[in-house]
Amino acid sequence: MSMEKIESLLKEFAEISEHPHRQIEAFKAEGKKVIGVLPYYAPEELVYAAGMVPMGIWGSNKKTISMAKEYCATFYCTIAQLALEMLLDGTLDDLDGLITPTICDTLRPMSQNFRVAMKDKLPCIFLAHPQQRKPAFGLQFTMDQYQHVKSELEKISGNTITDEALREAIKVYNRSRAARREFVKLAGEHPDAVSAVNRSGVLRAAWFMIKDDHTAKLEALNAELRALPACDWKGKKIVTSGIICDNPKLLQIFDENKIAIAADDVAHESRPIRVDAAETGDPMMALAQQFADQDYDILLYDEFSSQNRRGDFVVKQVKDSGAQGLVLFMQQFCDPEEMEYPYLKKALDAAGIPHIKLGVDQQMRDFGQASTAIQAFADVL
Amino acid sequence: MAKEVSPGVLALRKVVEDVYADARVAKKEGKLVGWSSSKFPCELAEAFGLNVMYPENQAAGIAANRDGEIMCKAAEDLGFDNDICGYTRISLAYAAGKRASRKVDLETGEYVINPNSGKPLKDENGKVVMGEDGKPVKDPKTMQPYTVLDDIHEIEALPDGREKDLRRAAIKPYRQMQMPQPDFVLCCNNICNCMTKWYENIARMCNVPLIMIDIPYNNTVEVHDTNVAYVRAQFDHAIKQLEELTGKKFDEKKFEEACANANRTASAWLRVCDYLQYKPAPYSGFDLFNHMADVVTARGRVQAAEAFEQLEKDLAEAVKTGKSTTPFPEKYRVMFEGIPCWPKLPNLFKPLKEHGVNVTAVVYAPAFGFVYNNMDEMVRAYYKAPNSVCIEQGVSWREGICKDNKVDGVLVHYNRSCKPWSGYMAEMQRRFTEDLGIPCAGFDGDQADPRNFNEAQYETRVQGLVEAMEANAENKEG
């Protein structure tokens, strides 16, 4: 009975994750306003507190870059380019606003392209996070930036974002993050029940759903997973790392080779849900502090940079999750990931953890080469 | 590009030589030597009398000395992807101890000459001498040893003796390949976020402290007070860190001197840039690229200010006498957008010379003109780096110099090494054409990795630009 429930819930998540546009249409039909949220670390809580729906935009596995070429040279990550493509080709016409963070060198100029391309069509809300996020002056800067986002969102929604509403939003998001963290753990423990493809569907759907709804469904799923007997997994377990790995066709290769995902260090999955925001006190400060607490991320400055903290952190993740290796999904043209690869490799090698680096981008349609590499990797684990 | 070298240019060359030489001496004496990003507020380090080297300037020099590829490949062997900025790759390979060396025969102690190197031998009539194989004979005087990659850590691990001495001596002698390793690093990421991870990697490789000034991207032409407050607080924080590092107190007087020098250098630099407004221009914008080394490495030194002031005098004289260092009659004037392809400067220059195209505007002119009167203004000045400004500011800078320097077209370098720079160029090109009525042509290249430059494409694009400028001129006349 419980497997049936699990499968049915997983199917629901998968459906939503594959059809974000249906979600936007449904929200609009209910009279809700929808705000597109680009990577990385935008404070979705503000959108929620304004009574609007945040919609994560992480490119697309189904589109091809065409109109975006008017703005971008070829050597830019497909996540950013396909986001622009969807803004230009009408896919995202129903949006009421767009938040454009600028924490990598592609998103910096892209924030300008988004604003120029969407002139008179869609308000674009600029967001620059600080890299010195921990000292008092850094916290203050984050709050200043979030204040700007807040007032722009208020203009779009017509609602004032009260401290009370924001605290409530923080509670909703903390609960969502906790449920997702638990799910990641449970999925790693029960790969017989949650395939790599379905795991991705659950986490991806979080970007397209109102968090209350996602959390309710996910808590139900987690309860079912918790009730399962311990899994006697005959296959292998790995940790995934990278910006994004949400292509079902690619993930299917893992399932076919009995490689389960025990944990992840992925920007689209676990990196943004590692830390929560305080539910009491000044909620803007709570959000700034939450950003300051983010760590071990290729995008973020590490004040202890002469150490290899991030490499050590990922090694610990692999060990703690009981994985035997790591698969790095190297997003094409992602220089922050590329810059941190040698030291990740160093830490993994030192710990005797095997890994492979798979070059990916969202316009990939043929996974033959990846399939061969993954199969070969499974053999050495 | 043979030309008469003016006193100002000679002075500028000496300033950069001295900066490197002083750092080498300091290192030998056991003093601290730092590495700094080009747009870190050098005034802060100057206040502590610190010797500072600039990896961006170093990488450009290594690339111009034709060692970009071997150093880039060395970084790739360390695991750094070839998508990463060429300066970064060169610098990280260097930080890891990799060096471009001359191939040495350990038995004879002599360098092994590459028979394919060197310039063609010419006879007394200036004609190229052909060999029996039908290929030009090389002038033995210009032939060079093979370039090989070496590693200072490997060399230092050798027992004292002949091999160690020979390999040490074989490291190429030009200043950028002889830069001392860092004892600390100064990073300001106003020009790109890659800088952040670049310097973190150096700090890790060399196990040295990193002093960080974060200047986030800005979406408006004005710099808000909240942004100023954030960066100002970091200046104060950096000063504290420098005090801890050096064990010295912040010297207010030295700081003010450095600020005065930096302002004087920047003003003189801007005035030198303005000489490109003359028609015909007394020099080529390509020369400015060479002088950038001074603005980057020595703008806080009085010698840099004086050298630019000397160059200014030379230029005034050149204008008076109608002289120009451009070795061809100026037919068209263009803005060169972006960092030049350092390993391919002669190839960049060739078709421009053929068509009489002089570069009379470069974006670096306003980009390094940091002029300010107090600490808050200094923050605002450093906030406005080429890649940290919004599109409106970027367009306004460029259109300003295009108008002032009377350009007929724009040549845009889509620099494979620089995502933040190239990322909004397509829209900028549209605006240049719409606002100024001038044609633009783009080409693919790289500031340091010669593998990313396609000469044939470049020549075709230059040709296309020339045709468009010609048509534009005819229309105006008609």
C-alpha cells in the first residue's frame, strides 16, 4: 500500500516538474501574480510575503537557443541563455516580474540583457549579493539590497510586505527546506523506492510550487519513506555535485546502472537549502544572516581561502552519506565551478574517493558518451 | 611597427621595469611582496610601503612574449578548464610554480635552438634569402631556443649542483617570468567575480593571506550611498588587515601622497588619451595598451605621474610639428573595444595598417582614469570599473570617447577570456550604430590564449568594417 502511495506522490511531483508552464497558468487563473526568480540565492521569502508566487527559472532541457543569440556570444552558460530565450519566445509571458541576481560573471552582464530585452514588458528587479557577507557591513549591504527587492516587489504586488508576513514566509520556507533536507536523506537511504529521476522531480518541483503545497506533499512522502523497512541496496551510491542535473534522460542512466544518489552538492538542489533563517527578530536581518551562513559554495567568497574548506566539506558529505564516489556535472562555461574543480579533485583524491567529471549543458540531447562514462565509473566503485 | 621612441615612452618603460626590479630586490631582502588585482585600491598598499605585483599585467606580458599557450596548458594540466580566463590560467600556473624556460642541454650547458624560430635572413638588398628547400633561410641571430615548461618547486628540490643551476638560469629572463612569489594577495573583484576565485586559489596554492575588497555589480549609473558605505567599511577593514600583516600603523601621510600621485597619474593618463582626439592622431591607440602597464603597476608612484606628464609634452610637440608614431597615413579612425589579443598584436595591427585604420579610441582610457578628492569619492571611483557598471554607463563612456575621438567605426573584440566584458557587447554594438550612425564589426579572440584567435576571420571582419566605413563616408559626402 505504502509503495503505491509513494509512487503516486512521486508521479505527481514528476508531472509538475516537467510542466512548469501549467503551474504558471494555474496560478494566473487563480488571480495570483508570478515572479520569475533566476539563480542564485534570491530571497524568495520576500515574494511569498508579498502574496505572489516565486517561480524558479533554471533554463530548460527542452529548448534550443535561438533568439537569445541576439544578446549573447556562444560562450555563456545555457541556463542563463535559455532563461533569456524563454523570456523572448513568449514562454514566460505570464510573469509579472523577474528577479535577476548577479553573483557570477555570466549573470552580471545578463542582468543587463534581461532588463534591456524586457523593457516595457516585464519589470526586472536587480539583485547584487555581497561576497563579504559575514561581517556587519556585509549583512547591512545584503539588507540594503533586499530592501530594494522588497520595495520593487511591493510595487508589483500592490501590497506592503509587513514584518509579520515576512516572518510567516520565513517559517514556511524553513519548513520547506527542512522537508527537502529530510527527503534528500530518505531518498539516499531508499533508492529502491526513489529513483534518481524521481528524486530530481521532487526537488525540481519545489521551484515551481507554492511552498505550502510542496511541503505538504513532501511531508506526506517523507512519512511514507520513513515507514519503509531498511533498504538492502545492491547497487552503488554516489554524491552529485555541480550547478544542475535535472535532465530525466541523463538521470535515467544512473537508474539503469543501479547508481543511487546518496546526497548532493548541487546548486539547484541542496546548496540553497542547507541553512535556515531565524523566525524571530528583524526578518530582513534574518534573511541577510541566512545568506551570510551559506558556505562551501563555489559561488561564494571563502574568507579562509588558504584552506580547502569546500573540498573537505564535500569529502565529508560523501563519507557521511555512505557514498562510494562523486559525479561532478560540470556545466559548460561555468567558470566558478571550473575554478574550484582542481581543489575539489585534490580533496577527493586525498580521501581516496573516486569521481568523474561529466560535461553537461541544457541543449544536450544525446547522452551516449555520458552513458559510457557512467557505466565505466560504476565498475570502478 | 618600428618607430622613434619619445622620452616619455622611455620613462614609462623604466617605471614598470623599476616596479618589478624593486619587488625582486625586496623579496631577496626578505621583505613582503604582494600580488594584487589591477583595480584594487593600490593607495592602501602604498601607505604601508609594500611592494606589489600585478598578475593581470604579468599575464598580458607573458602572453605578449608568446608564452601564453604553454602557461595556459600548464594550468589545464593542473585541472583548470580551458574555458577559464587566459590571464587567470597563466597566473595560476605561475603561482603553482610553473615557468616557461629555455631548453637547455644539461651536458653542454647550452640552449637548444629551435630551427623553426627566428626571422627570415635578408641579403644586402633587403631581399629574403631562400634556401635549397625553397623555404626562407632564418637569420641565425634571431633564432631562439625551444620553450619548455619547468617548475620552480622541482628545481628547488634538486640537490645543489649543475642541473639545478642550469635550470634556474634557463627560466626566461623577461620580467614577467621573474616575478617573485607572493607573501600576501590583494583582491578587488570590481572587474569580475572570477577574480574572487582566482585569488582564493592563489592563497590556497601559496598558503598566504588574502585581503578582499568586494565591489558588487552595479545596475545604475550613480553609485548609491549604501554601496559606498559597504565598500568604505571594507577599506577600513583592509587597512586593519594590512596593519596586522606588516606590523606597522597605517601611515596617513604616505596614504595621502599615494592618493595625490594616483590622481596625478590618472589625470595625466586621461590627458594623454585625449591626444587621440587630434586628426590625424599623433599616435595609435595600440600604444595606449602598452602604457596601461604603468597605470596598473605604478599609478601610486610619482614617477608614473611624471612619465605620463613627459609623454604629454612629447605629444604636444608632435602635434605642433605634425608628427605621428602611427606608421601609415590615417584614413579611418576606429574604437577598439576590449582587451587586445596580446599574443597576436602584430596580426591585429597588420590589416589595420593595410587599410589605413588607426585606433583612436580604447575603452581603457576612461576605465583607468580614477580621479577623486576624498575617501568616499575614491570608493565611487573604484566602483566604476569597466565590467562593474551598468549598460547605460558602459555605453555612455564609449560613445563619449567615440565622439570626442571622432571615430568612423568600432571594432569589437569578443574576448573568449572575458565573460563579463563580452556579455553585453551585442546590445552595445546596436546602440553605437543607432546613436552614432557608425558601423561595428565583431571578431572572436582572446586576451592571452592564442588558440582562440582566428586570423582569417579577423581580417574578413576588418575588411567588412572598412567597406562599411567607406560607404558611410560616401553617403555623407553625397
